[in-house]
Amino acid sequence: MGFADEWRDLVPGRDRVPSIGVAVGDRDGAVWTAGDDLLFPACSISKHVAAFGTLRLVADATLDLDADVNAYLSAWQLPGGGTVTVRQVLSHTAGLTKNWFPGYAVGEPLPTLQQILRGEPPANTPAVRRELPPGSQFRYSGSHYAVLEQLLTDVTGTPFDTLMAALVLDPVGMVDSSFDQRFPYEHEERAARGHAGGVPVPGGWHTQPERAGAGLWSTPADLVRLEQEISRAAVGESALLPPGLAAQMLTPQVPGGFGLGTELGEGCFGHTGQNTGFRCFSFAWPASGTAVAVMTNAEDCHETLRALSELAARHFG
């Protein structure tokens, strides 16, 4: 039996994982899908997508990976002395405030991105500050991507969701994806409703004004398309990203750390994610030319996703 036959056996009790979407992409660009045909929050895989878009701006010399972020930020400045670079922000090595973004329930007031950066009400997370010497170590935090979102908006003068559609979603063919937080409401009949502890999330999902860090809505098939594009870029076959930048995306920036917006595993790359009520992963195995993405509307299904990831690695790694 192959992955297509075995994956359902690893989803124990549909009451624990009410909805799940699965996609597998091959070397030729074909994409196989199974499970529920729904739109899911991509959670922290949003960072992977935002990093790809950022590197496209590096490729056209709009940004320099090793420039100080404060040289690009205009609406807000990262407090403190010293230099924090675009590279460090992308790779979670800038030593910023350790934040996970829980989002905002239906009816809760939404902060602006600058309120989030400053830690001002109604933001529900601490202010973004330097806490560790930049470049000294890997420390995963959504704070890095809140800074990145503000930087990209300041540099281009373009709303973040519109910018990512132009740089990534449209050219990669991610037709069912958007960083616009109105997107699930505009496609409510397809939007997955989240669950935490087996209990539905009130209102179905939380709004994520921290879009670069956690705000993408997507499908497994669209996430696989991105992994396929990155794989092509790494071997010089992408019109969107040069191989040198793709190589940096897939190279640990400090020992044991991420690449540029990319988790790195044994023979694979991609990203995992968790938002309130949802969990997912998207990985590619370059040796076999295969990519696999799984998205669920259950927050507490870590063991299920780990088993599916291991199954994919056995078949495609």
C-alpha cells in the first residue's frame, strides 16, 4: 500500500479531527488531493509563504538580506541599539520578544499592526523588543514576522495581503489562498471551523491581524504548489526565485536553526503550524521530488500529524 491508501488509518476518530485535507505533489507538478475540500488557516506556514515573497524582493534588489531593518521601517522603529537584519528576522535569530499569536475571537476588537508591535491595547501579546543579542541564537517567535510585515508594507507602500498575492500566491498558482482576513467570510461555505479540546471554536476561527506570522488561509494543494516551486528554484528551474536565494532559504542560518522562513528536517524542508483551533504541516522531500501538506481543524492532534509526517517520510524521503 502507498501513502494514498494508508493515511486514513492514521486519523484516529473523526471526532478528534473533524475535518482534514491532504495533498501530495510529484516532481512533474501534478497534485493529488484527498480528505475534506475546505479552506483552512495555514497558521505559521504563513511565515514560509511570507519569506518566499520577501526573497523575491531581495532578488530584485528592493531589499538587502543583511541590511538593518530600521533602515527600511518608517511607520515604526524596532527599539534598542545595534543592528537587526532582514536575514535575522526571516530566520528567527534576531532575539525578539517570544510571542505566539492566539488571534482574536469573533466580536473582539482588532488591533492594528503597530499596536501589536507596541503591545498596546487591544493587542493581546507583549510589545516587540530586542531581548537577546541579534544573531546569537535561534529562538522561534512570531514577533520576527510582525516586524517583517511592517517592513514589507513600509518599503512597498502596498497592503500586505495585496503584496503577497502579487509576489507569491498568483504567480505560484495558489488560487485558493489569501492573507486577507475577510477571505474565510467571503467563502464561508468552504471555511473549516476550528476545534480545541474537542470543543468548537466560537465563531469558527480567530482573526489574525498578524498576517505574515499566522494569517494565511489556504488549502493543502496550494501549499504543495509552493513547495514544488521552491524545489524547482533550488535546482535553477524557477522563474520566480534564483537558485542562490533558494539555497539560502534551505540552509540553517545558525546551527540547529531554521533556514529563511523554512523548517529543515532529515532530507526535507517546509513548515508546521498551529493556530487556535487548527494544526497543519507542509513539507517537501527534494530527493524524490515529492511534497505533502496536511491541514486540520483540530488544535490538539499533534500525534496524528506526527504519524502522517512520518508516513510521508517513509514513502517519499
